Amino acid sequence: MRPLVAVILVGVPLMWLVGFAAYAYVDAPKYGMDPRQWALISFVVPLFGFFAYVFERGERDYDPDTDPYAGGSDGRTGGFAVHESRQGEERLGPAGTEADDGDDADDEWNDPDGVDL
């Protein structure tokens, strides 16, 4: 019975580590990554190394044309977009203060009820 316990306690986790390393080794070249480096990291750093590979791999295939928050698409500038329901409202500056846009018109849309600032 003791060899079975040893196989379960040592063999199964070792099998998982070898599987993670093999997957990283086979998959890494598809994303232009060093397969030996990521296989070693996946094997030596249990579980975290494999997830680091998976997340790093996901960052390699960024396409700004499909990113809705990238600057320049749909009239957006610098990655800043205003929701349709907020169009036409006064922009806010740092710490909630009104942004100085050079217009001195009285915009009271943000005043609390009963307060006229």
C-alpha cells in the first residue's frame, strides 16, 4: 500500500508539472516565445509558472484595431471616450474640479440640490 501512496503523492503532481511544461514547450513557438524558457519556468515554478506563461502569451497578440479603448477609433482621442448618455456635460478636472476649457459660462449641472454656486 505504501508504494501506491508514494505514487499518488509524488507521481501525480509530477505528472501535472510535466504536462504543463510540455504544453508550454509545444505552444510557445506559435506566439514567438522561447519554448525552452517557458517549459522550464512552467516546470520549476509549480502552477504559477504555467499561469504566467498563459497570461504572457495572451498579451502577445494585441490588435489595436479590435480594441475599443485604443485611441483614434470612432472619434476617440487618447483612449478617452464619453458615453452617449454623458455627451454634452461639462468635463471635470483633477479631484472633481471643473476643467478649465476657457469658457466662463455658468454651468450649474453639477450643483447639489438647493445650492447655487
